[in-house]
Amino acid sequence: MAPSSTPPDSNPPPSTSLHPMVTRLKTGIRKPKALKTPSSSLLLFHT
């Protein structure tokens, strides 16, 4: 019953967690500018 115990293939919750990651990767490959924008923000915060 617990999403942590069940595999990601069986439960949607874990799949949703990976979804944003995949979308981010796709966005970076498809839209390099989109990936550069967050990177700049991270750099500013890091400074």
C-alpha cells in the first residue's frame, strides 16, 4: 500500500517524481535558453 514499498512502475506517485526531471532534461535539450535562465539564477544566488 505504501508508495515507498511498491515499485515506481506499479505506483504513479514515484513516476510523477521522475516526470519533472525528465521534463527538465527534455526542456534543456529542446530549449537551451530555458536551461540557461535557471542556471543564471542559481549563479546569482551562489555568489
